[in-house]
Amino acid sequence: MKKLSKLLGIIALVAIIGFSMAACDGGGGGGGTSLPQSSGTNEVLGKTLYLDWDDTIVFANTGTTFEVFDYDELYSEGSYSYNSTNKTITLAIEYIYPWWYGNDNKTKMNKTQAVNAGLKVVDDQIAYIRANFDAYLREMVAWEIASGENEFWSDWNNYNGPMDEDEFALHWLEEKGFDINEAVSEWKTENNITNADSYLIRFYVAPYGLSSLNAYKALFKGVIESEFTLTTYDYQIATDGSLLAQEKLPANKGTNELQGKTFSSDGWDLYGTYSFTTNIYTSTDDWYDPPLVVTGTYTYDTAYKFKDLGGVAWYGSNKIFKVVWFKPTTISGQTMLQYYENLNYSDAVDNARETNGRFWVYRQVYSLDSNIIGRRDYDDDDNYSYSSSESLNRSVLNVPQKKSTKLKPFNLFKK
């Protein structure tokens, strides 16, 4: 019999709630729950803010409401206030339409409803694993191993019977001589997994620096609630009426450890060097010819605890990191408005998407030990971790699930 226990060891299924908050990611400017008083003229009335190539904020033609679209799908809506003197708008999310199990029609949810629905997803997943633990593990290993075999896909594509893909994978592996039950048993012994709860603590909870399922649920409750915090943008109007915007930087916390220093990037999601003065940074990317030079402002937090799924998942919710936020001011010597006006896409929408995406506020971890921005290494627990450029988008990782349970796959860090 072929042994699968070593391969099963890589399966650490974490069923978490993925959000795509197009309007409230990146710099984190704003916070709080009450909109500031509007002042001056509403210059964004009826306009559309094209954040990048996927995400869009549409401001109503009357009043002060907006809708957020992700890949042309309505994701959230709320109210905003404006200050035409300071050229700022502040958005307050009031409802979201999340892509969760049980919400195929994307029901509109306020914060309380979203918290209850999100925690129900977690409770349902935990209950299913508890009630069907060995069957759950068998299907996970079947999916993982069979899907890596080219011949499996050929056999599956030629199959027209009543089994779904997971059931067919189990049958296929058994026909190939894999002893899945033995593999599951050996894996549970090697990892000291005696029951479903020990598995859940080990693979759901521990990676987040937590020790209980209640703490795990509390973490995601906070993540859901953070979807409804305020976000403030600095905006400007191009000569053709297009709306350009950048999130405001969060406040500095701690001591400025960056000024006067030059850092290298790790090459994972950004390149070149970053040099800092008191409040200005310059990045130089040598991958371009001539090198791409970006200048801008920055803020920092020397004792940052990640509050979003991206940071929590990679680093653990209880760890402390040094973080810097970047807000580009010029790219290749061009301001945001100049950059927009010098683009030559086919229409103003594409020009706006490109400009807002290029000038988006993003966040990185930094290290004084190695003078690296975007540091990646092995942490103290030998778990590979790395920083991810938190501009607008988050990476996507699809998690396979048992199809017959109606517990659908859901994504880590919805794009």
C-alpha cells in the first residue's frame, strides 16, 4: 500500500472569512464611527472613483450615499461626508454583501447581521468537522493527492457517473492502491491529534497565536467589525472631470526609526531600495530602465499588531511588528494629476484606474536588524512567513471543501 501520511501533514485547512473591502483597505486613514460634518461644495456628487482595474466606488447623483463594486459586483454601500476646502471625503460603510456560504444571493447585512452570519459560518464549519472528522480528513487527503496527479484529471474529465469530484477522488485513489484510512491514522498519531477539537486547535487556532476556539471566533468578530470603520481619502479632480484619490495615512505611533536610513526590499513583492528623510521616502526600482523613482510621504508604527486577515494569517494575531505605510507623491517625477494627464489609454476610465492604482497607499513590514523592507524569513516557530504588499488587493487562496455538505469553499483574503 502507498503511504499518504507525510503528504497529509501539509493539509492545514483554515476556514476563515474573506472580505473584499475595496473602499477601506491600504493606509487605514480615518477610523472611528461618526462621519465628520460636511463642509463646502460636494465635488464628488454623481462621480465614480475607479480605484484600480477591479474596484469602483459610485457616488449617488443626489444626497451623500455611495456603493462599492468589486469585479462589477455590488459589495458594500454607505454614506459619506466631504470637505471641499481640504479636498477630503470620508466614507462610512453601513451595509455589506459578503460572498459567504448561505449568502449566494448576497443579502445586504449591517454590522450586527454580518457578525452573526460570519460567526455562523465558523460554527457550521467547526460542527461539520466535529461530526465527520475522519471522513473529512479522508476527503481532504483524497482531494489533495488525486488533484496532483495528471492522470486523475484525465479520468475525472472522462467520467460521467453520479459521484462528485471528491467522491470520485476517493474511489480513484483506492483503485490506485492508496490506503487512505491508514494514512489518516498514521498522520493523526504523528501529529498527536486525538479528536476533532485537537485538530481544530492545532490547525485553526494555533497559527494565529491563539489557544482556544472562542479566541479564534473573537478574532474574526473583530475583523468583520473592522469592515465598518471610516476611511478618509484625499481627492482631486482632473481637467476632464475624472476623480483621483488616495487614502489618508494613519497617524504615526512610536519613534521614527526610518529617517536617515536606506533599506533594501526583499524582492518578493517590491524591488529596489527605500531611503527616508524625516517624513519623505524615495524608492528606486532598478528593474526598470531607466530606474523607476517614486517619492512620497510615510507614517510608521513600531509596535503594530495586524488587524486584518492578511496580516493575521501570515504572522499570528499576537505578534508585534514594525510597519511603514507609503503614500506616493510622484512617480518618475510626475504628480498624480500629471501622471493621469500623460497616460494614453483608450478612455478616461482606464486612465483613472491606472493612476489610482499606481498611487495607492500600501503597507510593509520593516526590519532594523537587516535593513529590509518587506522582510520575509522563518519565524521563531519555524513557520514560513512573509509580508505582503497591502495595497488595494489581497491574495486569494481557494480552500477545498466537501461539496455534498453545502459548506462551500471560501477564500483566504478575498481579492
